[in-house]
Amino acid sequence: MIKFMKTTKKGFALVFTLIIAVIMMAIIISLTSIASGDLSLARRTTNTVRAYYLAEAGLARKFAELRSGNLSNINNAVINISIGNPGSFSINVNQVGAGVFPTYNLTSTGTYKGVSKTIVLTVRQITIARYIYLTNSELRGGSSIWFIGGDIVRGPMHTNGQINIYRDPTFEGPVSSVSTSINYYNGPPPLDNPDFQETLTLGAPRIQLPVTTDIINSIRDNARQAGGLYFAGITTATLISNGSVNITNDGRGLINVANAGQNWTNHNVPLPANSALFVNNGNVNMSGILAGQLTVGTDRNVNIVGNLLYNADPRTNPTSTDMLGVVSQNNVVIASSAPYNLEIDAYILALNNSFYLENYTSGLKGTLTLYGGITQVERGAVGTFNARTGQRASGYMKDYNYDGRFQDVAPAYFPPARDANGRLMYLKTLWQEL
């Protein structure tokens, strides 16, 4: 009986050991299976990451082509990640809609060891009119031109120079400057305290201003065509709200101009069908109300002698197509005889010099309201202020408002924006993983 009991205990221990062994074996097998699955998942995750980077490589290469103005043959490419482990990308580019400043969808698929990843990038080409305010320098003849308290800039602004601030001007759009600092008259905030309501980027990349000969020649050549208006010598162009323009110009003894052999005084003609009006070898004096689309160019100065308004104001009429470009090879000048409160609805290009008020140190005026934008080489002055009191001493207060249509379009013959290396600039509007 005792022996029987001992034998039973030994048998039970053996059975218990076998059970434990089976359980351990099951656990080992399970862990091995889990580990194997984890390794497989890890490999797939790694391959997905590599496929994603390949898709990014495709986008980067095609985007570089877009910026160079070239669309060649890199729609498909194979890249060796490492020896014996090639990956590939395939990229398609589709232009979305028509227009001078196009939008593109770039769709890139990267593939690595049978795993694919697709990325979509949408970009829109930027016009030089993308900025309400663009300058090469914030100096005029070596002297700083200041934004002062009461000045308002409503739109994207960039300067290749250094921003000069006195007291508390307001900037309602993104502001960027190539300089890494701001020049404060009294000292940084709270002494001078500008209100940057969106982003402020210092040390930004330089933006190339338009090449003068390109845009001037383009307007001139089109003005010479049957659908354009071409004049020589001093010219006055008064825009009329019925879609026409009154021209004053002495055309006697001239050839190849609209009024050759005639002396026009407030002579009414329709706006040019191709939107090009050019004055060669003479200043052009401008004012009036535009109903239509027009770009006025000259190899001399443009003098703004009165209000320049749109017949259909885009701020209250979103369907308005009225659009004015004012392009001077030299200066765009507000005449000292211009109204006390002046409004200019246009985009202004002063290709070699400045936009400024004639005799800006004499006489106090009201508010200069700009609806559109300004690009100039050197920033011009439209007034002065008393540095001790902060009060304006002469000229206009600035109220600059961006015409939002210029994000997508621009007046006729306006060029695209380019960076310091001459590459086309694009705005990235969408980045999406599929």
C-alpha cells in the first residue's frame, strides 16, 4: 500500500512535468509566431517608408523642373536604394485649368519591394503681382523710408532690404524681409511696436524683380499691333467709364503711332483690344475710371494726376473683370496737384526706380488709398513726419489694400515671380498622401 502510494506520486510528477513542457512548447511556438509576424510587419513598415521617400524624390525632381521652366522626361525613374535593392517612382503632372499662371497637380508613386506609396502635390505659379508691396531696397538715395504709426498694409509684403519702423504701423498680411533684423527708429518693442497680424519672416530668400526689357518690350510690341494703342511723346490718357479712353497727344510729323499726323486733344478711342497701351519717349499722365482691362507702359515716367478707379469695384462686385497695370521703365509719380485724398486702383511697376509723391516734403495731404499693389526698385516717399512728435509733416498717410484677384491672375503682360536664381516661384496649395 505504501509502495503503491509512492508509485502514484512519481507518476503524477511525470505527468505534471509533461504538461508543463507542452505548455512551454506552446508558448514558445506562439512567441515565435508573434515574433515572425512582428518581423514581417517591421519589414513591410520599412518598405513603406522607403516607398514614401521614393515618392517624395519624384516630387522634388519634377518640382525642380517646373521651377526651371522645363518639363522634360523624368516621369518615371528607377533608383538603387542599395546594391541589389532597387526602388522606383512614377510621376504624372497635370495642368489644372488654363491661364498665364497655371496650377499643376503632381502625383508621384514610389514603389519598393512590392509596396507602393502615393503623394499628391498641388502648386500654383505666383505672379509678380502676388505681393501688395515688393521692393529691392527700403532706401531712397541712401535715406531710410519709414512705415509710421497710422500706416496700414493689408496684404502680403516682401522686401529684399530692411524694414524701417517708426512707432506702430499695422501689417495685416504676411511680411518677409531678406534682412535678419528690423530697423527701429526709437528702439525695439515696446518703444516702436509694429502690429504684425500674420507671419513675420526675417532672413527670407531674395525675390528677383522683373527684367525691365522683357516686360517693356512685351507691352511695346503688342501696342504696335492692330489691337493696341501706341503713341510717342508726352501723352495724357484719361480713362472713361464707358470702356474708352481720351487721349491728348501731338502726333504731327510722327509715323507708326495711333495719331500719326494728327494733334489729338481729349480724343476718345476705345480701349485697346489686346489691353496694351504704350507711350514711347515721353511721360504719360493718367487719371479716370477704367471699365475693362488695360496695361499702360512707358520708357519714361507715369504721372498719376487724379484718381484711378475701377468702374465695377471688385470689393463690392466679385464679378468685376476691371484690371489696370501701370508700368514705367523709370518712376511712377503722384503729381503734386493730385487730390487731397487719392485712390489708385491698379498694380504699379516702377521697374528701375520708385513710386513716390512729387514734392512730398511740401504740403499736408490726406490718405493715399491703394487697391492693388506696388513693385519698385527703391522705395519712394509719399510724405514726411516729425520724428519728435510722430505727427505727419507733409504728404499722404498710407492705406494699402491688396486686390486678392492677383493671387491667381495679373494685368496683361505681367511676368511671373522669380527667386534670386531666376527660378519660377510656386505656392504649394495642397499636400496629400493617398
